[in-house]
Amino acid sequence: MPAGSQVRVLFGAANRDPAVNPDPDHFDPHRGSSRSLAFGGGIHHCLGRNLARIEITAVLMSIAEHMPTLELSGEPIRRRSLSLRDFSFLQARLR
């Protein structure tokens, strides 16, 4: 590696160890893994993590309450990205 090169660390497998999270590719909001790396850890933890968890819990509960028949209607297509796991296509429908 040449001197002065940029080095970036990506935790591409974070929270995806099947020994820790069974079926890590399946979304399970009740999984309850206490070893999540989503918001960092130790002295490098995200200061807003508790608020973010409260917000996403409220959003998911509201969706479940107001749209109980929401379901996927097509195969999700993941976006190719080193730093994010998101989708370029995610289609849903209300029955």
C-alpha cells in the first residue's frame, strides 16, 4: 500500500453472522440481538441511537397497526453498495 493512501474500514458483515443472528438476511423486528453493531460501540457509539430506536419502533408499530395487510409484492432488488444495504426496488401492496 503506497504511503498516503486512503484506507477505509467497512463492517460489511456486521450483524450478519449466522452464529449470532439466525437467518441474518430475513428481517425480523423481534430478533432482539443484544450484540448489534448498527450504532457502533464503546466510546464510539452513536449519541442518537436511543432516539433512533424509539423512532423506528414507533414507525414500524404504526405501519403494522394501520396497514396490517401490507406485504411484499415482488422480489426486492438490492442496490450494489459497499457502505449501505438498501434497495433499488422494493414493491409492496395492501391486500
